[in-house]
Amino acid sequence: MPNKRIKRLTLLHSNDLHGDFLPEEIDGTAVGGVSLLSGYVTRATEENPDTLYVIAGDMFRGSVIDAEYRGISTVEIVNMLAPDAVCVGNHETDYGVAHLLFLEKCARFPILCANLHVTTNGARLFSPCRVVKIGGMKVLFIGILTEEVLAQTRSEKLIGAFIDVGEAAKEVGRITGAYRAADIDLTVLLTHLGLDADRELAARLDPAWGVDLILGGHSHTFMKEPETVNGIPIAQAGFGSKQIGRFDLRVDTAENRLASWEWRLDPVNERTASRDPAVEEQIRRFKSVTDQKYNRVVTRLRKRLTHPARNRETELGDLLAECVRDAMDLDVMLFASGGIRTSALGPVVTYSDLTECFPFNDALFMAKVTGEQLRRMFVYMLRDEALDGGHTEFYQISDGLRVVYDRAKKEAVSLTFDGDEVENREILTVGLAEYHMRNLETCLGIRPEELERNGKIRLIAASIQDLLDEYLTANPHLGHPADGRISVIGGE
């Protein structure tokens, strides 16, 4: 006789979609895209009507469709996926917090964030949580945000956040306590912290608060199986729409707890899902407009340039750094690896390709930096956390500069410019995108006040994206293999 107190629930989850709307043809098969993703969710719901689908942040950025419409197109497309809950990710704020609040009004799905608030009165900007009733169960979703959002919104003085994981854990405790009398059967945290911070968060949660699962994002982690910390399974689904995380759960509704679970990372392709014609029509409507604007050819490179990893020098990173350096006559350009959103570019580069590769429309700033300061910045950038694959900032550097970092000694043992060792008091002009200049201490371990003593930090270009477009158009046949601008010695 079936146990009526044990109920089955299928919980599907994506994270870091980044505007990955269109399928990719791989070995003659369509893979990924929102149409097939929708088809997968539909098929899973037909198999088990008690199915929920959630997104753990970063719907925005990475697509010309998203960029052209400043996220409105993304919200309209995700509306058709009809997720049961979405948490705010750091890239949701890229078009500004005020614009995000407007986009929330366009959304027909709940956008959750428990720890983004107005500093003057503590009022939350978004609903912190949502209770979904399904199949005789009550499921509580709570949204928790990465601290990077606060860095993104520092110029907006009225916006604040709990940036410490410990404070975020306390907020989870307060919310779960408020719902203690509501007979919640399953409690799920939707986070955009990255896997390392998710582990820390799970370890800080009191078991009495009843958190059953953490579904995360931000670090783009592909997992073979969830990690369990403090009895709480933690899962991510990589990034994009080519796969989806799937929990098949057994929920004990008498004791309000997770009785058992199975998880897998399922591929999204024509074998696992059917296309959704309504979603395809919606995407086609936006794409027909962007195609006219974005299909023009910007340049032709010497070869296809790759960017396979964010924590080492790449040939595509080298090119972008020296394009900006040369265009603005800087000594050095530090081009953030995380700003390069595709793994390859060229040889023919359309405006669409360029925009998807570098979707950020940041301004360019110039600072005067001493040799001693630059060495410290590289030591910070090349710390073990970054080299071991942590989700930290890493910079591609323009030609002419060479750094040799000794991992065992934790020091830059050589820093040369145009073949000569850089003296400690020597001044170099260094370019950085606005976001990184505003967050120097977090990104490069140095305070802006220290650089200001060398001279005023100046705005020198309104848009790095426009600058790249103009420079690449005027200078075809660029690009060469990575040539050892960053060398790491010592250690494993």
C-alpha cells in the first residue's frame, strides 16, 4: 500500500543562462536553446505533473538579443519558460537597479532576493521568498544574492545588501522562522554565490531551520553529483541552456523533510526534448530585428582566436588587450578575462560575434601606476585561489608587459616593459574598465586612493565596446598565438 505521507516532486533547475536562446548544431543535432529547454520542461511535467522549474540567477548578458533590448527581450522569452522562481544574479543589475525594477514588472514569474534592500529604511527591493503549493506539498524558495551585486551598484548609494555569508545565513534563519507555522514541506535556497560560498553558507545553516536543498549559480560549475554539506545537497547546472539539473525527490509531508533524492545533469537536445514552436516564434521576432543591425562584418582576423579559460593568458585576451592599448595610446591595458564571454572569435568577425564576445558597454578609465603597485596588483591577481580555478578576477595584459610570478615565493620575481625591468618608482599608464576601476580593492587588491596619489584617475573613452568595433574595423588581419606575457613558476 503506497505511503500517502511520501510524495514525489521533480525539481528542474538552470543557472547562468546568459541569453543562450538559440540552439547550436553539434554533429547534426540541435543542442540547447530555449525552445528545446522549454520542451524538456514540458516533457518532464507530462511525466510527473508535480514538477517545478527554477533559475538560479544571471538570465541576462551574452546575447545580442538581450543587449539590444536591455533585458526586455530576455524577460519576454523567459516568460514563456514560466519558471516557478528566479533569483537575482549579479548580471541582472548590469542595466541598472532601476531598470531591473522595471523589468520585474514585465516578468510573469517571481524574482526573488532576500538580501538586496534600500539603505535608508531597510525595505527590500524584491520578494525574499515564495511558497509554491503543488501536489499536496508546500515548497518554500528563498533567493540569496552574490556580494558582487553590491560592487556593481556602489554608485547607487541607496542600494545595499548583506554581503557577508554569515549575515545571509542569519537572514535565511529569520525567513524560515517566519514560515515555521505554515507547515512547509520543503525549503530550497536559490543562490547566486558560487560553489565555494554555497559550501560556506550550507555549513552555517542551523539544521533546525529546515533547509533541504541549495540550487546555485555564478561559478558556472558542472557537477557529476551534488555536494552535501551539513546534510544539505548543493547543485549547479553549469551554464547556458545545453543542459538542465534534475532532482527527483521524495518528500515526507508528515515530518516536513526531504526523505530521499536522486539528481542528474540531463542534456538538452533533440533526443531529450521537443521544440516549442511558440518560443521559437518569440525568439524569431526579436532576432529578425537584431540580424539587420548585427550581421555586418567588423573585421577578419588572421586566424580563429581562442579563450579556453579565464585564469590564464589566452590569444583572444591578448588581442583585445592590445587593441584597447593601441587605440588609446596606453602603456598597459588590463582586460578582464571574465568580460570575454565566448571561447573563440574569428576569423570573420561580425558585429554580432563581437557583441556576444564582449557584451559589456563599460567606459574606459586610465590610472597612473608605479612599478611597485603594479607588482602588488599582479601578486593579488595570481594568488592561489585564482590559479586553482576560483571565481576571481583575472586580467589579460597588452603586449610589451611581461610578468613572471613565483607561486612558491608568492611574488612577482620579474616585471618588464619593452624588455626592461620596471623600477619601483617608474610610472606606467594603465587602462581598466569602469567596473574594475570602481572596484580596485576587490579586483586587484589596491585602493583607488593609493593610485590617485600618482595623478587623477581619468575617464578616457565612453565605451570599450565601441572602441573595439572601430579599432578592429580599421585594422584587419590581427591576431597571433599567446606569447607568454604571464608566466607562473614554482609550486605545483
